[in-house]
Amino acid sequence: MNLIPVDPVNLSLKGKLLSVVSCFSVILIIAWVSQQFSLFSAYPMLTASMGASAVIVFVTPNSPLAQPWPLVGGQLVSILIGIACSQMVSDTTFASAFAVSGSLLAMLLLRCFHPPGAASALAPIMSGSSITSLGYVLLSVGLNVAIMLVLAIVINRWLLCYEYPIKSRQRA
């Protein structure tokens, strides 16, 4: 009886270790750079959903979810919807539900589906109006995503020699 199921990522041990080191390095760099540009040291400099984005981008770089448009578009459209929901819906429960479902709808319609974006949509609601009114969450996510995209290209393409971003395939 095999207690360990099939490996969902099908990477060699070396590939797994390189993915872990890549995620560590990217989150460290994003956190450090964000901290340097932070105007408010008391507020979060790193959006939690960047951890999930890093896992997708550096463990499965050939996935459609890991490509530049889903990464950037999915995160940014979601944070904008989260900000709007936090400012227009006073009840946190409903604001959260509207933010996640609204960001999902937008990502699907814009073809930028990136599941961590739905978590980003919750950030403004959980952070409170003092942060979102300043646009701090939007700036934070924008900076986080820009750094991740640059590092995804550098690490995946030039260091790990993966085809990243993958070339779009034409439908017949």
C-alpha cells in the first residue's frame, strides 16, 4: 500500500530544491524592496497572497496560471475590486464575499485567472479603511507584483532555463 499519493508537480529533487530556493529568494527580495519604499512602517509591506503566487510561478512556471498576464492582471484587478468593496460595503462579511466573487468574475472575463488574486481582494477589507483610503494596499500589491514578474523572468528563463513566459499556442 502506497501512503504517499502521486506527486502533483513531478519535479526531480533538484527541481524541488531550486523551486524552494527561488521562492525564498523572491519573497526575501520583495519584502526587502517593499520595506525600503514603505511610507508607513506600521502597515504591511508584503501582501500575503504573494506567497501563493511565488509557489505557482516557481513550482509550475509552465502553468497558464503562472504566466505574466494572469500574475499581474489577476493580482491588480483583484486588489482594485477589494478596495472598491471595502469602501462601498460596510459589512465585512458581505464585503469579503463580494470581493472574492467579484475578483473571480473579473479574472475569468479578463482571462487573467490567478487564484492568489482572490486572496489579494480580501487584503483591503481585512486591513481597514485607514490603509485602503490612502491607496497603500494598491501600491503595495503593485510593487510586489512588479518585482515578482521581473524576478520570475530572470530566475525561470535565465537561471533555471525554463521557457518563461511560455509562448501562446494558436488554436487550430
